[in-house]
Amino acid sequence: MSQSVQQRTCTLLSQLARQEGYTESLLDSVRFMRADRQWARTPVLYEPSIIIICQGSKRAFLADKMYRYDAQHYLVLSVPLPFSAETEATSEEPLLGIAIRLDVAMVARLVAQLVSSESAVTAAPAGIISTPINEILAQSTLRLLEALSDPLEAKVLGPARVEEICFRVLMGEQGGAVRAALTYQGHFGRIARALQRIHADWRQPLDVPHLANEAGMSVPRFHLHFKTVTQTSPIQYLKSLRLHQARLMMIRDNLTAAGAAARVGYESDSQFNREFKRLFGRSPAEEAREMKRAFELLPPEQLSGRLQAH
């Protein structure tokens, strides 16, 4: 993006995102991101979204691949994915960005229009993509931030500005892979729908044969395609999701490790402690203590968004 557009974008974001973590915007689907310090590599769980950074940088790690998102690259997730990420930022030059949750109905409408006006999508779908940002998308992002700086403009113009950004992403350098993923076709689409079911019913026991049957696959083929999309197994995916939920409960709701373990379905405290430390690198008590210290000035209702940014 040009220097003038980047400067204006950073100025607006620094005004809109005054605290670390995520800050809610005037639109439900848009949140502002800020980090005033470097955060070491740590497990995160992102929902399907577009993440555009104007200052600072983040790196996402999934299996043996690294995805950079910074002032020159944006990140797109077409399915909810647990991965690890690290942040480069300082108090003098904080990380500033914007996260746009993907609306399935709106994206499907855009994709249908694109498919009807062009050739069919032939690119392979991808669950996570990092791609260079172009000037057109950068300007669209700036226009969205300008609209979100005013309540009336946010209400009247905001939704169209979000749709414009989604359109630019779908038409971007790797738009074909994003469109292929978001049309939920083929094996990728079946796994994407299974992931939606897991996120809706994560408190329930995971019935892999039932999920495989819903996807129209044998259990071995379901495992194969699930790992292709998420780089993990269904059981490990659900385990990661539950541990992230437990972490949030301990920090936001002040639950003990035993209380959080029971809430997310663990019958054994020792198993919960062992698996929590394996994922986050610290015991539940240590992790809760460190995160509370990092965000000690924030009220509990704001912790969810702050934690998700790291």
C-alpha cells in the first residue's frame, strides 16, 4: 500500500483501537486489533475472517508452513483453525490491524455473481492464505475505517464497505483459492461443514463416525481429508478447541483449573493439566496468572477480545 494510505490508515486505527487486543467496532462483523508489545509464539484459534495489518507484523504457523501478515500481506481464513502465532510490535510502533468476520451468506452471494460472470473456479481451496495486499484493497480498507469513525456513516455505509473488501479479496491474487474454499464444494466443503458442527456442539462428545456419515465419507477418508484441511485429527481439533475455551473461562470468569476442566468436558483433572500444558507451554494456573497480569486493567467483559488477538 502507498505510504499516504498506510499513514492515514494507521492514524485512524490508533484512534479506534486504544487498548491492546481486539476492540469492538460499530459493526458487529468488524474488530480492531492492537498489540503494544512483542508476543512470543502461542496457540490461537481464529474464526473465518480477513485480517489486514497496517503496522507491525504477525506470523502464523500451521504444521510446517508459515504465513506472514503485515503491512504488505493480509491473511484469509476460510474455516476456523487453531494454529500458533507470534507478534512483532513495540509501544512506539504498535501492531495495528482490522479483523473482518466472514459472513457466509454475503460471500456466497458475491461468489455466485463472480462465477456467473467468469469461468468456473478451478483453483484448489485453502483454509488459510497469506497474500500481498494491493493498493485497491488498501484504499477499500481506509474507506471502511473512515466510515467506522462516524456512527451514522457506520450504519449507512459500513456494510457496503465490508462487502467491498470481501469482493476485493475474492478478486485478489489468490482469490480463486479463497472462492473455491468459501463455496464449500467437494471434500473441502464437507470438512468445512463438519468444522461448523464441531464448533456448534463442542460441549458434546465427538462422534467421528457420525460426522463422517454426515460428510458422506468413510471414517478413514474423513480423517484423511480433515487432516488435509486442518493439519490435525478430529479428536485433536476438538481437544484444542476445548482447551482454548477452558483458558478463556479461567481468565475471564475466574474459574479454577478443575472448574474449567469440568465445564469443557474433562473427567480427569490430571489429564486436563497435562494436555493444557502441552498446548500452551504453561500449567493452567500459570497461564491464567500471566494473562491476567498482562490485561490486569481490563474488566472481565473485555477479556475475550483481548485474549483472542494473541
